[in-house]
Amino acid sequence: MARAESLGEFEQSVLLAIAHLGDNAYGVTIRQEIERRTGREIAIGALYTALDRLERKGFLRSRMSDPTPARGGRARRHCALRPAGVKALRHSREFLNRMWDGLEPGLKRSRP
């Protein structure tokens, strides 16, 4: 079996947030989704660094929107998962499931 590129915890969180948000996935909403689900504060700079890295790896694609209609409105960087990103998430989940198999909640090996 070929070794797929592994995802770090934060990369998984970013890709999963994008999956949850669908068409509404852009910097601010991705950050809010991760914070809401994990209870951890996310630095916006760390998020954009991760988005750049994940796009270079081919796991997501992004596009800039038109500026918002408000005066001085900014464009948003909308993100979407690519098939390679979905595959990486599935691989990551399967890997972790295999590692958890055979462990009881107290992290003791269960008897077969």
C-alpha cells in the first residue's frame, strides 16, 4: 500500500471545517467553525499559513470573491475541498481508527 501524505491535527481541523461549511468556507468562517467545535482560539495568520500549505499539497482550492458591497468591503478567499483533500481526510481517519482499535476508554489494551 502506498504511503499517503499524513495530515497534522490542525490541517485536519481546517479541512474538516471546510467540509462542514461548504460554499460558505472562507477565512473568518473557517476560523469560527474550528473555534466553535474545539474551544481553541485560532490565530488568523496560522490559519492562512495552513490554507496556503494545504492548497500547495493539492488538498483544497481557493478563489477570491468580489469585494463585499459595503464601502471599503474586502474580497474573501473562498475554499473548497479537492478530491485529494477528501482522500487525505479519509486516510487520516482510517489510520487513527486502526490505532484506537483494541484500546478501552482507559487506554488499556482490551483482551481478545
